[in-house]
Amino acid sequence: MYQFLICGFVGVFYLVWGVVLLRGKALLISRRIDMLLPLLVLTAPIVNLIFDIPEFMPDSYTHTIIALILGFFIIAVGLYIFFRGRYIVINAKKPSVLAIIIGVLDEKSINNKFEDDSIKILDYDNSEILVWGFANTFEVSLKGVRGLPFYKDLILSIKAKTKKIQERVFPVMGLLAIIVGALLIFLSYIFYLVL
């Protein structure tokens, strides 16, 4: 029962998020936030098990649930660490994203060089910023510059300039979020009727 409520809630959130993205305005968000909802959907069955433990079940059943919770907690912490310094720019073209990052670095007088899908920071042992993606959605990996003194200013400047992007693109991620949200709500409703 609880897992279907969680899936329905996540579906509603995806629908709302999809509608926001359909406006076509460029956004910069952390990958940690982006991964939170799928992780919540994956943990929904365990939440259901926790609240529906029958009294007659042996202790080994409880130990299994605790082991599952611990496993998901370890996965969540691992994902949190893995996605540190990674951001997504949604509803923008790659040249615009690269121009923003290079422009911010130039404003801060940081020597940089663009190669393939990365921007090398020449003053800091060739630390690099990676930019890759598809469908008007690009991941900006700032892991290579996380320890550098200008890291926080760089993120804030990129975020501010991303909001000012005027070009409009087809909001593929918005459409995808609406489809996923509708599917989650539909599945939640069907399973609720079956139970």
C-alpha cells in the first residue's frame, strides 16, 4: 500500500516538474536532486515491508529487512558522494552552456582551454570541467575543480547566467518527465485497485 502512495507522490512531482520544464527556460540543478526521486521509487517496496511486517514472522525476516535498509542507505550515500560536483543544465544548447562556463572563467581571469568536451583550467594543473549530454540536457561535471578556491563562485555564476539564457529549445526532458509521472500515477492507481 505504502509503495503505491510513494510512487503516486513521485509521479505527481514528475508531472509538476515536467510542466515547469515545458516552459523551455534553462535551469541548472544538482545531479543529487535529480537522483533523489528515482531512489525514492526504488526504496518504496522496502518502506512497504517495514510497515507491513506480520507479527508471526520470524526474526530472520526482520533481519533481512534491516539488511535491505542498510544496503539502500549505503547505496544512497554512495550516490551522494559519486554525484558531488555534478550538475545538469536543462533546456539549453551545448554551445550556450560552454559559452557560459568559459565566460565565467574569463571574468574571473582564470586561464582555460577548450578541448573536445572539456574545459581545462591551465593555472591549476590542467583541472578540467566536463560537459556532455543529449537532447538539450547537458551534464556539467565540476568534480575536477571541486577543491579549487573559486569553485563556489563558479557554480553561483553559472547558475545565474543559465537563468538568463534567452534561446528556446524543445523541452525533451519536460516531456519525458510528464510521461514518467503519468506512468507512475497510472501504475500506482492500477496496483491500488488490485489490492
